Amino acid sequence: MERCSLRRPSASSWLGALSLLFLGFAQAQDVPRPVDKPYPGVIELQVEATDLDHKIFKVRELIPVKSGKVTLLYPQWHLGTHATADRMLAQFAGLILSGDGARLEWIRDPLDPYAFHVEVPAGVHVLQAEFEFLSPVTGNQGAILMTPEMLAVHWESLVLYPAGYYARRIMVGASVTLPQNWPFAGALEMTGQSGATVSFKAVNLEELIDSPLYAGRHFKRVDLDPGAKVPVFLDMFADSDAALEASPKQIEAHRAVVQQSYKLFGSHHYDHYDMLLALSDEFSFAGLEHHQSGENGVRTTYFSEWDKQQEWRSNLVSHEYIHSWDGKFRRPADQLTANFNLPMQDSLLWVYEGGTSYWGHVVGARSGLVDAEQMRDGLAATAALYDTRSGRVWRSLADTTNDPIVNGRGPLAWISWQRAEDYYSEGELIWLDADTKIRELSGEKHSLDDFARGFFGVENGRHVPLTYTFADVVAALNAVQPYDWATFLRARLEGHGPGAPLDGVTRAGWKLVYTETETSFFKDVEEYRKAVNLSYSLGLGISNEGRITSVAWQSPAFKAGLTEGYVLLAVDGRAYKPEVLKAAITAAKGGRDPIELLLKKDDRFRTVRIDYHDGLKYPHLARIEGTPDRLNRIFTPL
């Protein structure tokens, strides 16, 4: 028998191994950079969206290729969320590549997990890719996109594309197979239908990804601009036919959103627009903007309990619609990248999202989606939230534009200290500040409406995004009303208070005050969320069942040692109910006895005593006598 011996590797062997190791790293980084030239051929993308039980989308792609090394990319940066789509990548599965019927092995790039390398043999001209997108089956995995009643086709989760080209130079012809007899809607132009399979006109990859499709059993379409050459549709999908029933007044308010937006901007940048509205208690995708459509998710009671939907009515449909101008057509220069796998930057989200929040609320009031009093109450809630946001002392508003990348909308234990995407609503306060400043300086001759028309309303009918920088924003404001706008904006974006930028509220003729009575808006939000908001008294957010959902930094509850996760069992010896806790806060006002809480966390019970005696506090706006009511003028229809 031959003896087996162990030999020490020679120096040349070690060098060879190291060379291979370093060569491997070099190859791992060899993802072709995008070049602005047409991709040869049209990618054929076929999606099967019929597995409602498992919520699985099946994909087949036919990609024209040449022999040699090919790198396919799965979209990394998600338009509208301003961040990477890491959860989406985790739900990508089952990838099989083949050419001329023979399986081809792929290798995921170890330094770029969104890139897949494959060697295409000579003679193979079409690369076939098959995979599944395993959409969330429970809410803790992400938004539910498929239910027994409806679904959303998000193309960015359903496509691989070749590296080395600008996304707008890659043409894709898509088709989707839907459940039998399900109507659908979206911005793509249909070219044919065979049974349950619908085919669409080939578009570039950017336009495809920006054009989601909704489908469902229960559907109603309403023309929001009857007789117009450029139609705008409200495409409603619901859990039941009953949820689709809207009153004429409710429909007219949505129609007014379109007309007030046209009067504000004086333009449009789409061939037609689809407001996709999902009325569902199962489908949980909330909202996302697109150039020629908008995704809006509400409860089934959106129409039937209209009076209880103030928060959603005030700034959802109008917000996503305004994004067609602000964010999609006029786009921050650092957001427009060559493809979906190059890093986006979020430095101007206070314009993209903050400005849209402002105009979304303004158009919401002008259209009658909510009345002026309700909108003031909502503004009071926003003003109070950021006026007491303790994290402002260390983190500027400008820095919160990084939050989509830093946190990706994940849960935060101390949001009042950590801050989150505050560029939305605190950004809105800055735009109110600018609006009222323009009105004051111009003697009421000009307003931010003029900025909106001059900045977002240009080049009527243009689809291609028009980018902007901070300097462009400053120049456009100066064109409306000369002022040191750069300093004005920098002070608010980079400052730390004290308090929120409330000069706009004051200049509008109002001031933030607190009373022991909730506004109808505040109460409606509590009822909608089935929770009690005691942020401005004890510093607690608590569900109706007693689970603590938030604790404000350095609040009385914080100083008593409370955190999220505790369950409140009793208040001053009485079983917890929201009204019992509120009564205890009222009874303790001006006294000396602490409020006693019995709590449970895991298997431990705890009694805490909170020494708080200032009563209930709810934000309101109160008129400043003798000043012009600019807020009323801002909310008046054009």
C-alpha cells in the first residue's frame, strides 16, 4: 500500500494561492460601469402573478446577449423610498439562468450582492432568466402586496437588467398574467391581451420601474377630469364592492385636487395619470409617488367613514399627485443616477418631500378634501411635534435626509431623540415660513404659489426629469421675491432651535398653544390608530389595550424609567382604560400626589409613580389678534 504523506506547501504554492485570492477580489469588483448608449435588443419580461395563496410572483426574462462575461443587476436603489431595497433582495429567490436550453451557472459578486456574473457560451444570443419574488406573507416581513382580493406589480422587484448601460437606454417589453377576470390599471400602455395575460408597449427600464400595475376583483374607475385631452383617473381597488362606493361630494373633492394642482403649477408632465387607490385592511402598501401614477393605500372605510379619515384625507392622494411635479419631473440632481445600482443621495429631500408635504396639505385644503379648520388642527399637531423634538439639539434637519439610508424606516426605540425622516413635516414648516415671508415682503403681491409655478411648472408636457440643486432653489425664490434665501434656508436646515421653525406659523397670524381639550383632528388620529397620544403631558404613546408604544426623551415617563414594550395594567389602583389614565392626569393637576402606574413587561411586574401635575396638554393654533390671517389665504382655493 502506498503511504500517504503530508507536505509543507512551497513558497511558490502560497504565492499562487495568494495571487488567485487577489485575482478573485479584482474580478469581484469588475461590475461594468453604465455607459450612455442603447442596449442592443429588447428585453422580454414575463411575470406570472396568480399564486395568491403563497403571494409569489414568478418571473421569466429573455435578455439579448453576446457571448462572454455578462453581469446582471437586481435593482438596489428604490425610487421613492430614497434608500436601498435590502428586504427586496432577501425576497429574490430561485434564480436559474440558461442559454439554448442549457443551464448556465452564475456567481453572485461577493462585494456587490445585487450583481450576478455569468459566462455566456459562443452561439448563445438570448439569456433566459427565471426566478421568483417571494413577496411578504406577514406584515413583519414588509408591506403586503398580494391578497385574495388585489395585488400590486412592482417591476423593480421583478427584473434583472444588464450592467454597463444607462437604465433609460435599456428597452423592456413586459407582460403579466393575472388571476382570471381581474381588471387592472397603471401608467403603461397596453398592446394586447390573451386570456389573463396582458402585454404592454416596450418602454425604457426607468419608465417601466416607475409604472406599477394594480389589479383586483373589486374595481372602479372614475374620470377625475372629464373631457380633458390629458385624462386623470382614480383607479380604485378594494376588499369588497361596498368599499368602492363614494359620494358625489367625495369624488368632487378628488377632482378638485387635479384642478387646484393645475392652477398651482400651470402645467402637467404626463400623457395620462392614474391615482391608484387600494381600499383594504389586508393589502398594506401605504403610498409611493410615480411620474404618471401614484400609489395610495387606505382602509376600507376611507369613504364610508369619511369624517374619521382626516389624517389620510389631508395629505395622501394630494401628496402623491403633487410628486408628479415635485420629485419626479423636477428632481434633485443627486437623486438622478444612471441606473438603479449607483448610490443616490438624499440631500434635497426637504424640497422633494418637505415641499410636497406643504403643497399636498395646501391643495388638500383648497380642494375640500379637508376643511381649513381641520388643516389648521393638523398643522398644530405638526408644530407641537417638532417644537418638542428633543433630538433637534444634536441632529439638524439637514442630517435627517440621510435617514432613509441610515435606518430604512426601521423601528426606533427613542425617535424623539434619534429623529427620523423629519424632513417631511419639519420641512413643511420651513416652506410655510418661506411662503409667509414672501407674502410679507411683497405686500401680499406674491407667494410661494409663484415659486411653485416658476420652479415646477416649467416646460409643460415634458416627461424627462429636470434636475435642480440648492442654488437653483435659492435662485427661483429670489426670482419671486429678492431676499437672502440661502441664509434663510441654511439657518433652518442646519440650526438646532430652541424649538421648531415656527416663524411661518406666527407670520401666518397664529400661535401654538396647549389646552386640555383635543382638537377633532387629534382625536380622529387617536381613534384611527386605536391609541392615546400623551406626548405633551406624561410623554407617552399607548395603545387602547395598554401597550406603551413610545416614550418621549426626558419626559416624565422617561424619568420614571419607562420604555416601549411595557403593558399598563392599572392606574391609581384601577384597571387601565384610556379614559381612566386621562382622568388620573386631570385629577393630579395642581396637586402633590404622583400618578401610580402598575405595569408588566415579560414576566415582571412593576409599580412606578410619576410626579406630574400639569394636566392634559393638546396642541392648538390660536389667532394672534391684529395680524393678517395669511393661513386662511393660503388655504383659499385658487
